Amino acid sequence: MHVSIVGSGYVGTTVAACLADFGHEVTNVDIDEGIVAAINDGESPIHEPGLDELVAEHGGDRLQATTDYGVVPETDLTMLALPTPSNEDGSIDLAYMEAGAESVGKALAAAETGDDPHLVVTKSTVIPTTTERRLAPAIADAGLERGTDFLVASNPEFQREGTAVEDFRNPDKLVFGADDDRAFATLRDLYAPLVAAADDEVPVVETGIAEAEMIKYANNTFLASKVSLINDIGNICKVFGVDAYEVAEAIGLDDRIGEQFLRSGVGWGGSCFPKDTDAIIAAARERGYDPVVLSAAVELNDAQPGRLLSLLDDHVDVSGKRVAVLGLAFKPGTDDIRNTRAVPIIEGLLERGADVVAYDPVATENMRERYPDIEYADSAAAALEGASGAVVVTDWDEFAALDDEFDAMADPVVVDGRRIVEPRDGITYEGLTW
């Protein structure tokens, strides 16, 4: 098949490269000429394990990029994978999505189309009914008739940054939301190579468009709430001197609970959990319902960095002292700092007058744009040297191997927010929930 994907961010680039790897011809449409040039030169515009190799292999060949929407009518379907940033009230800004939908509609209207309507698929995460009420009308504004000239569908992604390529290749499920059998048939054809190649049987959920949109929110907010719940339990464990990880290991054996997402710590961040949780809360409130559990999950998550800093305060007055922040990305395996817990921790340290030195294997340059005046080390050892305290924010594997490096600290106080550092003689070690 020939697929066009509007948007070349984390979702659009990964989906494009993976579809190309499954044999489809894929064209990314993006307004950024630098991103377009990079993809055509076989260079990934984002950091994601496994993606460099796919873009290098297929870029300029089965994977192309352009700034011209004129390619859209030449393709079998179009995916909208554009940003949906948060407004101040937590709701999502649909300006990019609506602009993309309008451009797709104009491109389809300007071309001599065949007998079959063009399928436009919402890939970005949007509030239920968005495709029906906002995006389909934006496409139709070009003088097109839905059902005759175009169809719409929802196909949410469930890829995690850091494992996005593997998640695409072996998904837990595929969700197709549509109201027309022709749309379902096209999506089945699109994913047929993936289903055939996956290690395990892939469940395929075929449902309504709004239901598919809601499934993505339900998925992410459920997981976010699960993390907040285990953090709440972990905070209680800490008060009683109980190891929250031993508790989590035991309750994870209950198949009603499961072992995943029971690692208590400094909280969740990234581009999905915070934005999606805020968005569905805002949407629910707009319709007169107050989602108290989701609101509590956000409140508890926001409080975890402060709890970590209070544990550091128990051992050292950081004013005028060097403090190492280990980990800047919101999770290991990515350079993404969106909603990372490192930001409130750095802010809290600066408010306390600390001399902050930060280290991350891949996210340093992104954080430097936000905090150009703090010190950045080129290794964990360099960050720890002479420090009067250290806080662990991201559970990079290399932090688990730290040992003698702590001997170079002026005052070896370590507050671990991810249970990645091994306690040892010679350091004052505090786990956030253990």
C-alpha cells in the first residue's frame, strides 16, 4: 500500500518507518524542511532505539518525506499524526489537527480522485467525538462529501517512548474505529503484514470512532492512576518503614492486579500520561462531571518530587552546596524531557539555593535549552564529584552500576526516586518509598 502520514514527530516518524519496514510505501508530510530533508537522507529526526536503523534503511526509498500535500491523493490512506498540545486548562489544542485535516481536504478536492473514497485516519490522541465533530467537517470544508469522497477512522497508537519500534511490531492490541466497512477493510489490509509477522496473536478491536478515541484515554489514564496508586501505597510504606517493593512484588502476583506499573517512585511524566489525563479531566468537567479519582492521581503525581526533595532536606542543607541530578529524560531510552520529574526537582533545588549539576546519557542538550545556566556533566561520575547530595530521577541502567563514584562526593547523601542505585556502606541512602 501507499500511505501518507501528516506529521513527523515521535508518532508519525516511528509509524512511518515501521510501516515501510513491513513493505508499504510511506510518505511523511511535514512543514519542517529540515525534518523532510533528514528523512530523505536516511536520518531519523528523533531519538528512539531502533528507529535510526529503520530510517537509514528505508529513508529515501520506501520511506519518503515532503512538504507538499499534493502527495495525499496519490496514496491509499492518510494518517493524521500531528501535535495536540495542552491549553492552560488542560484541554487539548486542536489547531494543528484541524489545519492538517483542512489541508488534506483541499489536496483531495484539487485532485482527480477515483471511484473509491480516500480514508483519513486519526492517529493522534484526541477527545472522543473529535474526528466526527471537528476533523471530518474540516476535511469536508473543501467541498467534499463524506462517504463518497472520503472516509474517516480512528487508529490510536499504544507505543511507549524508548520501546516504540518493538511496541509497533508486537502490539498488545490493534484498535480500529470506523463507521464504514470500507474503512475497516483498508485498516485490515494495512496491518496484515504486522499481524502475520508478530510473535504472538494480535487482538484486533473493531469499534466505533468515538469508542476508539476513548480507548486510548482509558488506557493511559488507567496506567497513570495505577502508578499514582502504588506511589500512594509506597508513601504509606515509607512512613511505616516498610519496603514498598516487597509489597508490590507480592500484590503483583494477584492476576487481578498484575505486576506491571507497580514500581513506586518519583512519578510519571512524558508526552502522553500528563497531557491525556489532563485532557480527559478537562473534557469531563466541561460536560459537568468531576473525575475525582483521575484528579487525585494527578495531584499525587505532582507531589512526589516534593517528597523526594524533603528526604534530601532531612540530611543536608543544600543552600550553596553542589547537588547532582542523575537523569533528565522522563524515562530511560529516550531524550524526551516533556513533563519529566527532573524539572520540578531542579526548580526545587534552585529555590533552595543549590548549585545544580545534571547528567543524562542522551537528554542533556534538550534540558540545556530549558536551563542554560546550570552545570551539565558528561558522566555520572563527574556529576557526583564534590557533590553534597545526589537525587536519582531516571532509572538508566548505568546508574545501577555506580559504586566507587560515590566516594568522590563531599557528603554522600543519595535520594533514589527509582530504586536503581544499590545501597552500600559509605553513603547515606534514602529510597523514596522504601
